[in-house]
Amino acid sequence: MIGIRFSEAANNELDEACDWFELQQLGLGVRFRNEVREATLQIARTPLLFAVELGDVRRYVMNKFSYTLRYVLRGNEVWVMTISHQHRRPDYWVDRIQNQ
């Protein structure tokens, strides 16, 4: 299986989303984190399965939450660039491609 690495920005987005969900309903932030974990496991198993969005950036659209994980494949590692809400600031992450 391929390794998974989160950018600092993606880690921050994950923490912020978990905190927000937890404020909405106790335990919801934990459920969100678990869904992200499941998403990354699926990406690690089949990284080329998911659609290319821009350049070599692929996207995994989460089912139970309105979030998308954007990632690139680098050798035997998946680098998760963003964990972003599907309807807010759609292209804010594009500048991160240059920093990968």
C-alpha cells in the first residue's frame, strides 16, 4: 500500500473542520476525522482511480460530508494538499501546486 502524507495546510484544514463539526454536534468531528481516514485508505489502495482535477492533482469527493480531498501521487506516497468544503472558495488551493 502507498503511504499518505498531509501537507501542513491540509492538517490545519482537517483540525478546523473537526472542531467546527464538534461544535455543531458532539461526536460529529470524530465522525468526520474517521471519514477522512477511510478516504485516505481508499486513495492509498487505488490512487489512480480518482479524477484528475488540474495537472497531476486528483480529487476524492467524500460521500457523507461535503468535502473534497485533493492529492498528488509522488512515487510511493500520496501527498494530500487540501481537505476543502465543496462549496466554499472553490479554487483557493491552486497556489499550493507550486509548493508541492
